[in-house]
Amino acid sequence: MSERVVIIGAGIGGLAAALRLAQDGCDVTVLDRAAGPGGKMRTLPSIAGPVDAGPTVLTLRPVFEELFDYCGETLTDHVTLTPLTVLARHHWEDSGPLDLHADPNESEAAIRAFAGPDSAREFSVFHRDTARLFETFEGPMMQSAAPRLSGMTKLVLRNPGLISALRPGLTMARELARRFRDPRLRQLFGRYATYVGGDPLTAPALLSLIWQAEARGVWTVAGGMHRLARALQHLAEDRGARFRFDADVTAIEVRDGRACAVATADDRLACDAVLFNGDPRALDRCLSGPAPMPARSVTPRSLSACVWSFAARPTGPALAHHNVYFARHPNSEFPDIAASRLPGDPTLYVCAQDAAETGAGPGRFEIIMNAPPRAGTRPQPEEQEICRKITFTRLARMGLTFDQVPGPEALTMPEQFNALFPGSDGSLYGRSPKGLMAAFDRPRARTSLPGLYLAGGGVHPGAGVPMAATSGRLAAEAICADLASTSRFRRTATPGGTSTASAPAARAPSLSSPSSAPSSRPGIAGAGGKSRRITSASTS
């Protein structure tokens, strides 16, 4: 008998879990309120074709190679990957550009030419120290299902040389001020805090290691990142998983203290396990009364963003795939965001999706401006206009213009992200990484309600496409282990006829190994002791 698993949300965490569970012989159904897979890995239409409106590149490639290998497949047989030799091109109003490269020696040489030999030496030390931190904490922290502060403390005590690189008690901004004398380099490497929805003024110094996620390689996916989501969907379907899109989930049912079914507007799916691949805060608002909630914190909230996705012909300096146009004053945007205002002096990220293409046609662009999370569902027209002026006036002042400025149909603001992903308040990364304990406070795969599991960027190990995929692996492993303990679960033959092996007990291969992104709180409907319904907003 195959155990029945219902997954709510076809974001990258749900897709990774669906593929693993289907490979392991589970009867998997994935529900999503959107028209297709990907969650935040979404696109918008443009005159040049679908343009990314979420994550733009693939990092930590071994995460995905391991996932495909688990299913007897090869990643590059399903998506076409192209490595970026220039990781990002950086601009300031009075200097630049500065390119950082896939080869750290080339980055060091570029920094030497840009800011002098002292800055090049500082970068070399920073790169070495963050690599050491990444390699040390990757397994026991990022890959572990249940990392503990005590375990991390023992790890550091066994390796006292880590303390000088770890800098406990320092914020990322203070740590970078200690490391780099050039304020532009502090601003550049502080930007990596925003990759997980934080800001360098409050994020712990440890998050400097995020640089290593990019330093270890960046790949574009031919056709856009949504092609990766489609590849995972098709592989899961090949293993027997079913996908239902445009499906609004209305409730998670609980019987005898265990999640037992998922209801949509027109159906009810009984199951042995439910995996919720959405912002855990949606459950926090829905599980009321005596029903248990995710045991760990979902607040404070991380950054949101104003995201433009459009096609146009650019004029200005040559663009790389990743381009960053820095604020005039370092970190000036974050006090505005903390006060729930659009930043008046933002740093802007510009993805030139077709930068490697030649031709006279329009190119596809995604522009991201950090913004505060918002709980509404519709942005104010005046704020849309403010966002347009801030974004395109800043870029024009720095030399980048477009033959036509997009309209509001190309803009996604925090309120719209909140509508797309219920319960999120528009936050794109779940819980904020503020404070040293933030990494230990994220919800984990298992909840205190038996039969209910979590995956996604709001769950350990955190935000970003590779981390969300890792959360899917951790959730699938937890589900298989718990179902096996009931003695009813067994591995079955795959649709292709190959009997699968037992779920691996060891952690996944090293990410650094060589390669071979609200509603009001409803009550519980029903009465009568044993069975109740937990109303839940459907999410991606």
C-alpha cells in the first residue's frame, strides 16, 4: 500500500519533496492555487517572451545535482545551464563598474585595479575566511534537519580559529567595516544580507558567508528559471505524482490529533501526511484554539520588494547578467524600510536576462528594489508611481535608460506578493535573519501536529532556491521516516520498473563539492471532539 501525501504548494520546496516522495513510492498529489509550478519562481509576459519575476540564476548547483541523481537522472539532461564568468557588475554614481568573477583571482585583480592593493589583500582574507565558515557550517547547520546552538558552540570550541572569522556579537555591517577600509566594498558585500531578506545593520556577521553561495558558481537556466520548476514537475509526474493547478485549498482536516485530509473548493483528499509548502505564517494564523502551531518563530518579517519584469531596448554601458546600482549613501534604504516606507535612496538590482544574446530586438529585464513587507492586497497607485520615478530616475542618472518605461502591469509590489502568497505580509524570505539566533528559530520540517510538515523558503534552512530545495529534501526524509515507523509504509517500484533503495540516512553531498530563490485569523469549523477542520489559505 502506497502512503498518500498531499503537498500544498508547488514552489521549489514542494517540487523537490514531491519528486523524492514519488521516487520513494508514495502516492503524491500536489495542489497549487497558481496556474503552474514554481511559486516565487514565476514569470510575467513581455513582448520578448516570459521574463523572470523571481529568482534569476542557479547557485549551489550540487543541491540540484544530488536531487536529480537521487532519481537516477542527470540535471543537465533536463535543463541547459550556462556558467557566468562575471558574477555581477557593480556601479556607483561616482565610480565603477567593478566586476566580480567566478575565478577569485580575477576578482582580486579587479579589486586591486578598482580600489588598490590594500583592498585586494582585504578581499583575499575575506574570501578565505568566508569559505572556511561556509565549509564548517554547511553540514551541521544548513544540511541538518535540526541544528542546535549547543552543537554549533561545541563545533566552534573544537576549532577556536573560527572565532576570529565568526565574530559573534557583531552585525554584518560592523564586521565589514572591520574588514574593508573602502566603503564601497563594505556596501558591496553587505548587499548579500538582502539575499535572505535581511539588512547588514541588523544581520549577524556570520551571514557574510552568503558571498560563498555566489563565489562557488552561478549558472543561468536557458529559457528562465521557471524551466527548472517545469523539469521537476515533469520528473515527479513521470514517477507517478499528480499536480492540480488553479486549486484553492480551503482546509486541512485533523482527526484524532493528526492531519488526515486536505479540502479544496470542490474536493476532499484523504491522506497520511500533509506537506505545507508556503509561508509558515499562514498556518500560524489558521491553526487556532487547541490546534498546535509551528513550534518556532515566524516573526519578525524579512524584506519584501518592488519588482519590475519587462522587455525594452537599453541604452548605456554594457550590461552583465547581474548588475547592481548602489545607493548614494550606504545602507540608507534600510531605515526607510524599517519605518514601512519605500526607500528614497535605494540600491537597485538589474537582471539583463538576455545579456549574452546578440540582436537588435528588445531584451528582458528584471529590476528589484528592496521594500517593506505590507499586509494589504492592492498597492496604492501613487506608490506605484513613486516606485517608477525612484527606479528609472536613479538608473538614468547612472547612465542606464530604456526606450520605453514599463507600466504598472509589469510591477509587483509587496501587497501583490501578499495576495500571491497568503499569510506572508508580502515578505519574500519568511522570518527575518535579524539576530544571531534567527537561524535556530525558523520553523522546521516537522510540526507539533502529527502528519503535518513544512517546506519552503520560510522554513529551515532558509531563503533562496537551493535552501528551499533542501527544505524539501528534509521534509521528504521526515515524512518517509515517520510513515515507516507506522510499519505500513514500504518502498515500491517506480513507474519505470526499478525498485528504489532505502532513503539515505546520511546528509546530502557537500554543497561545496565540485559539480559532476493575509487573511483574518479564522476559527476552527466543526465540533464534536475527534474531527475538526483547520481553515487554511492556499499558497504556492
